[in-house]
Amino acid sequence: MFLDEGHAGHAYMRSAVDPGLRGEFQLLLSASLMVRARWVLVSRWGVAERDADAALESFARIRSLIYTGGDGTTVAHALELAGGTRHDVYDCFVVALAAYGDATHVITADTGLSRVCDAAGLAYENPIPPRVLRGFGVAGRGS
């Protein structure tokens, strides 16, 4: 959502992430998840490839970002989280990556990740107001 200015949640996500870009806290992410973000932008949200690539390239050039890739224990942790919370293993992997990178918070619009974050000992932060979340369709532009 942060990368897609046309997404209904963009302004809220931007306000949550911008302080980290200004150095108020450190932003941790995974390079592989950025590639996944490109797939979502193009395949799910209909963003033109050149626009998605430009957004990702611009974001990837930010020097203050800290990257984490995880390891085998991260995968095992994701599987444990998925089993314990009955949540999707891919989403649990995102939370496990955050834990592996010593994150303290997870900023996401995924309401189901609250209990996964709790299980991983991470604070859950969803900057999207419930009234806006209710209007999300697959493309985030209304259902």
C-alpha cells in the first residue's frame, strides 16, 4: 500500500512509515518481500509494470532501510506460528522475519496478524481505520 498511491490505504500506511524514513525509528524489511510486493502491485492491483518497478526501485534506493532474510530457524518459527495461530504460513513467515531481524513492531493492514504478532512477542500496528478497511476490495480501491 505504501508503494501504490492509488490504494485506499496508502495515506494511512504512508503516515505510519514516513517517520521511519525520517530516522525516527528503523525500518526493517526483506528484499524477497519487495519482489512479492511487485507481484501484488502488478498481478493483483493492476498497477502498470513500469510504475510498479519505478516505485520499488525508488524505495529500494533508500539507504536507511535494514534488510533481513532469515534462515532455517525463521522458517521453523513461521511453521510454529502458523500451527499455533492457525494462520497462513506465508503471513507467519513475514512475522518470523520481523522477529529474526529483532523488530519490535509489525506495521500491516492485515487484521489477522494481530494474534500472530502477539504469539511472536511483537507489537501489531495497523494504521488503517476500520471504516477504510471495510471498503477494501482485492485491489484496495473499493469492493
